[in-house]
Amino acid sequence: MKLSSIFSLISLFFLAAVTEGEASRCSITGIPLVRNISEQRQDSHGIRGLSHIMVAGAALHGMKEVEVWLHTYAPGTRTPIHRHPCEEAFVVLKGSGTAYIASDQAHSRHSYPGTPQEFRFSANSTFGIPVDAVHQVWNSNEHEDLQVIVVVSRPPMKLFIYDDWSMPHTAAKLMFPAFWDEECLKEESIKEEL
Ligand SMILES: *[C@@H]1O[C@H](CO)[C@@H](O)[C@H](O)[C@H]1NC(C)=O
Ligand SMILES: *[C@@H]1O[C@H](CO)[C@@H](O)[C@H](O)[C@H]1NC(C)=O
């Protein structure tokens, strides 16, 4: 065997090893079906004060209809003001906070969200965000982490982010893939191109 072909064999081997390593980080499917949340990766994905754990995800676990997250927000942490074309349900496990929801959903009367309604919640509260309603979730408790289970429909999520409540809907910035999908969805699209 020529030296050059040995080299190409070796590099193929490394390429395969790297690809497999990345794939297993980004798509954990099949058995075991029972997973331990404590062993799932925890990451802020660039949002200060957030810990995100993908309990059951589209990119990670092949979920098709719903996605489930475990989010922990440090005191004072807020989500961006945003909307998404899917439903979202929250179950508050620990702590307390405030949800702001622009009641005038789906762009019916105004071209911008307008002053939101304010809802206080605490452990054992549950609330839902309708499709396309502009909202923000805030850990307004200075002393305690806020921990929530979040369920969203139709993953992977498309986000539209607002600078403030008077920003026109048409000016909201599309973020896709969402924070936690960036790494794995990018990789998937690269795979499709190959
Ligand atoms: C989950 O993992 C944690 C940390 O590794 C461990 O302490 C705990 O016993 C595990 N729980 C289950 C249900 O396996
Ligand atoms: C939440 O509700 C359940 C069912 O009523 C109850 O068992 C549990 O103690 C409650 N927890 C808190 C923190 O109120």
C-alpha cells in the first residue's frame, strides 16, 4: 500500500471519529428511554442567569410534537421580550416571579405589543402562553432561584425578539435556530448539505 493511501485511510478514520463524537452530543435517541435530568447537559446558551436543560428536545432526542425544558433563572434574570408561533406552558417548581403578556395577541389591533398585563406566580403556579402572544418571564424574586418546566409545541422553536413593548411586530428580530438549538441544528444542516 502506498504511503499516501495509508494517510487517507488514517484521516478518514479521524473524520469518522470526530463526526460520531459530535453526533452523539447532538442527537441522543433510542435506548435508554429513561434519562436522568442530573446527567443532562446544563448551559446558559449566552443568557446570563439562565440554566437550560433539554429534558426532551427536537434536535437532541428527535421529538416531533412537543419539547420540554427545565429552566432555572437566577434572581433578577429576565427572558427577552419575544413571541413564537407555537404554544408554551409553564409549571413553576420553585421560587416566584412575574410574567408579562401583551393581551392584544396576533397583531390584531396594533402594529406593536403595547403595555403588557402583569401576572405574579409562585411554586405550583402554571400558566400558558398563546401562539404569537408577546411575553417576558422575569424572576422578580431577589432572594431565590426560579425553576420551571416549560413545554412548547411544534419544535424546533422560531423566536421573534423585541427591544421593548412598543417595537413594531414587523421589526422584531427572527432568531432561528433558538439559543439552545444553535449548535445542533447548524450541524444538522451541514449534514444535509453533504
Ligand atoms: C441521577 O444522577 C445523579 C447524579 O449523577 C444521582 O445522584 C442520582 O441518584 C441519579 N438519579 C437517578 C434516578 O438515577
Ligand atoms: C403543589 O401541589 C401539590 C398538589 O396539590 C402538592 O402536593 C404540593 O405540596 C404543592 N407544592 C407547593 C410548593 O405548594
